Amino acid sequence: MSGQVVAVTAAIENDRPHDDPAARVAALFDAHHNRLFRLARRLVRYPDDPADIVQETFLRAARAPERVPVGTSNEEAWLVRVLINVCKDSWRHRAVRTRAAVEGRTPAPENVNPEPGILARTMVRQALDALTPRRRAILVLYELDGVTIPGIAQLLGVTPVTVRWHLMMGRREMAKVLGERT
């Protein structure tokens, strides 16, 4: 091995973004925030929620940057899993608040009225809401983001067969919900 190769290897190893936690989180944000925002926008109901969900995802990465795996696809998979978990937490909190409102303990949150021109979009969102979080995430990643089945499997840490099954079941459930509303 020549001295030049050793010097280049040492320079690369010394310039890794995970050596500086702030630089690592900044690099993660620059590389993945647009994709995570698009995914969050499709997973949540209210228009202000996606920014909050993505912010919480990166806050969790900033709290423990050493837990984020190295490598673009590994980073993205970790961030998508965190984003989905943040969405699940948000849905649980909303369900608790809604249940409390129904029981009369707190005032009901105001419903967001969709604009008249987006009726079809509202129906699809409601049909997506009827799905389990995993099916919703798989359907959104595959149908709207164009991620391949092996890519989704890697992102979510499941087998491609599991992704196909959830995709099939999610489509059936969506068709049933949408068929009932027309």
C-alpha cells in the first residue's frame, strides 16, 4: 500500500460527519428532510402536523446522534422508523384527547374543514386513516412515494413478503372504505 492511499484513507476517516454531532444532524437534515416531510404530509390529517412530526424526528436524532446508523440508506431507514413512531404517538395522543372530549372532560378540538375543491383528497385521507399505521405507511411509501417493495422492507425492517401482504390488505381495505362512501 502506498503512502498516498494511507493518507487519503486517514483524511476520509477524520472527516466523517458523525465525529461532530451537530454536523452529523445537519447533514442528516440536509439529506433527508424533504423526503421525510413528504411522507409525514401523507401520514397525518392536519396541515400543520407534518412540520411538527419532522421536527420531532430530527430532535430525536439530535438527542442521540450516535444511535443513527452510518450510510445513506441506513440513515433513511432509521429516520423513517422514527417518523412513523412519532406519527403513532401523535395518533395515540389525539385519540386520548378525542375520547376525553367525548366523555365531556375537555372541549372538542375544532375540525378542519377541507376546501370544496379537494373532496376526493379528503376521502382518500379518511380511507388512509382507517388503515393500521404500518399498512398506511407501506401504502403511502409504495403508491405515493414510489419506493420499491424491497426498499420498504429495508426501511421498516420487515421482509418483502410482509410488505406485499400489507400492501394487498391495505388496498383492499381502502377500496372497501372508498366503495362505501360513493
